[in-house]
Amino acid sequence: MGRQAAAPESRKLSAGETAEDARTHILDAAEALFENEGYRAASVRAITAKAGVNLAAINYYFGNKEALLEAVCQRRLGPLNEARLRKLKEIRAGARRVGRKVELQPVLRAFMAPALLLKESGGSAAGFPALFGRALADPDDTVQRIIFKMMKPVHQLMLEMMGEALPGVSREEVFWRYQFVIGAMARATRVYKNPRFRGAGLEDPGPEGGVNTLIDRLVSFTLAGAQAAPGMNIKCKKNSAPESI
Amino acid sequence: MGRQAAAPESRKLSAGETAEDARTHILDAAEALFENEGYRAASVRAITAKAGVNLAAINYYFGNKEALLEAVCQRRLGPLNEARLRKLKEIRAGARRVGRKVELQPVLRAFMAPALLLKESGGSAAGFPALFGRALADPDDTVQRIIFKMMKPVHQLMLEMMGEALPGVSREEVFWRYQFVIGAMARATRVYKNPRFRGAGLEDPGPEGGVNTLIDRLVSFTLAGAQAAPGMNIKCKKNSAPESI
DNA sequence: AACAGTTTTAAACGATTGTATTAAACGGAG
DNA sequence: CTCCGTTTAATACAATCGTTTAAAACTGTT
């Protein structure tokens, strides 16, 4: 714990802002490597090499590798979750104003769109959704704790508003439908524009292969799924006709 | 590469079957540790210690750690995918027999049920679905290659049959809906019975908290999602009334 | 009992990991 | 210029990684 909090706090750089540059370069390199290799596999040596800084720079600026991961996530997930919460509360306020219950579709869109829109934000942020999609399933406890802490307010509000939008559906049922939404979105962030899936049934990006199309598909899928009547599909495999339409 | 294929091939053990026991103990320990720690983080020392065998046993029986992961996956995913393919072909044959198109609901059930049913198969296999759910998002290339190779036949048949069950839906659209199905299922395998999510909006396991309930929820959600009309939810955010129902 | 093949053991290998240390280079203020 | 706080640099550290080696222990057969 020797040099605790050695990060610069005086902030009186003026000329080249080199310190802020180094931090940013490290964050960018770490984001890219965490996305492609995972948290554990991305070594501090690889990160510092890619960032063009010295090996010790990570410990100097962030303390340790775990704090770096937290900073990487915070940089993107902070504004992203703020946008989500703002939009969700806006939706709820709008519904209150006209004395109606919250509508499910804009809620799902408010949750998913900000994340996927990062994908076409030219800069280095484009890689974060995939990184986050990975992190959701990362076995590392460090990753899980960081993600869970940052997502908790969003999770709570989403569960509350989905519950309101789905009257008569039990809390447990709402919980699971929200999990399915998360799963579908997380999968999308990892598959979209991933060269591994090129040609695996997906020939061209298509005439409308942009992120907006993907968001529409996700919202359409999860909206119908979350509104589905439960238990309709139990034990009707043999006697009924195969299709109706 | 020194001792290539040093695995026992003569198979003339008779008394205690100790060799097969060691292999099985290693597979069980590796399965549990891969599930909880991930492929990279689960060291061969931890695996062999948990299995109660010598450190060198993994290299002796499997060659290296990567081959061990492949064996772990093969042991569960082999029979599992066989069951899936058998059921899917059965469904298709049944549809052909009556001259109709394949129905989507049994297709989704045939894909998801065998995997989730492992969760309540008392033995060590119960941990595999979560392991597989993780592996789907694992950043490690080794993991991805193994999973992709084993899943390819299932993926191909699923895409084909979902395409048949969804006439008029483009191949690209079918591809994405299948990805959403995979994502929802993968998320379910990792959340179900995970102590981390206990109390996060899910108070009790509920009176019907078994795997069958989860499967029904998944099938219900993904069936409605995959059958949803696409693009219905575009551009209706501002001018229309906040809610209609 | 002596042998041959299989399995288990203890020890060590080189490589890589995250972090700590210590000194050198930098840059504006006095 | 000199000084001082900040940043960079090279190097070393202990720990752990997957794998290899060679000898010991065990097995059933002759």
C-alpha cells in the first residue's frame, strides 16, 4: 500500500496537459485490451505498451490494475447510466403527468439504446459495449463487484418501472423477464460487428445494418417477450395443429 | 509436445478402475472451477488439488490445460447437442409428415430445455450450464474456438428451422432473433440459483421456482420475441400520447 | 519372485504476472 | 540558475502460471 493515492490532485498543469494525456492513453489502451482479451488476460505490460507509457504508469496513476478497470468502466458507464436514469425518470414523469401507467416500450428503449449507440460513436468508446457485455458474464469476482455496484441504481429503477408497466405480473416474473432483456442485449453487444460471426448465416451487413436497426430489433424482440402471457406454451405440443398462420 | 498422446489406450484395467476415476475426478474438479473462476483463472494446481490428484495428472491424462477444457465441454455438450439435434430433427420430420411448416415453439424448447435440465441433474453436471453460459462470452480465444466448433451443427439447424418457422422473415432478421434467444438463455443459466442474485428483487425461490418454470418462462419470452412483428416500434416517441393502454 | 507397463510422485523449469523501488528527467516558480 | 514537486524510467521483487522431467510406486502377468 506504500504510495497510497499518489494520483495527481493538484491539477495545475497548463502547457501540454501531458499527465491527462497519459491517463487517457492508458484508459483507451486498457479499454481496447479488456474488450479483446478480458480483464485477467490483458496484462499491465500489454496495456502500458499499447498506451506508449512506462510499465509503472498504471500503478502511478490508478494505484493498481483493479482500480484501472473501475476507471475504465466508470468513464463510460457513468455517463451512460446517467443518461439511462434521466430518460427513465422522464418517462415516468410523463406518465404521471397524464395519470397513466408507464409504457413498456420506451422503458426498454431507454435501457438499451444508450448502450448500443456507443457502438457508432467513432471514438474509442465504440468498444465499450462489447467489453461490458463480456463483463456481465465475467467469472472474475473483481469484475462482478464493479459492474454490480455501478448498475444497481439502473437495475432497481428498471425492475420498478417494468413492474409498473406489467400489471398483474409477479415480481419474480418481472425479474426474470428483465434478466432475459439483459441477456439479449449483452449478446447483441458482443455479436454486433464481431468478425467472428461474419458469414455465420449473416451474409451482408444488409442495407440497414446500422445500430439503429439493431436497437429496433432488440426493442421489438424484448417488448414482445416481456409482454408475453406466461405459461401459454406448456403442454400443447402434440394435439394442436402445427401452425395457425 | 514430448509425450504426445500419453493417455492410456490399452484400456485393460479391471480391478479398481483407478485410472478412469482419476480422469473423472479431474473433469469434475475442472468443471466446478471453470464455472466459478473461469478458464484462465482456474489454475491446474487448483484443479488437481480439488481433484485430489498430483499436479502432473492433467498433462498426463489430457496433454495440456486446453485439451482438458475441451474434454470438460465435450463430456456435457456432446450428449446435450445430440439430444438437441435428435429432437429438432424429430420435430422437422413430424412437420414434414403432415405437410406443414415447422412450428417455432417446440424448436425453441428443444434448444433450451436440454441445457437447463442439466441444472437439476443432481450430479456434477448441474454446474455446466452456467459454465457454458460464461464460455459464450469468454474473451479467451481458446474457449471461443472450442465452443464454436461444438455448437456449429446446432446453430446451423436452428437457423434453418427458425427460418422455416418464420416465413417472410429475412435471414439476417432470423439470425439476430436467434442471437437474442441465445443471450436470454445464457443469462438464465448464469443467474438461476446464483447466490449473487438472491434478494436482488427476487425474494423467494417461489412456490414454483424449479427449472421447469424457468424453461417455460424462457420459451414464453423468446417465442413471443421471435414472432414479434419487426419495426413496429420505430419513431413513435414524441408526438404520440405517452401511453395507449 | 521377477518382469513390463501404467500411474503417481516430488521437484524443477522458464515464462509471465502485478507491484514496488529507486533514480533520472522534466518544468514552472523563486 | 536553483529548487521542488511531478512525471517517467529502468529494474527488481516475490508469486504464480503451465509444463516437463525422472524416479518411485503400483498393477497384473508370467
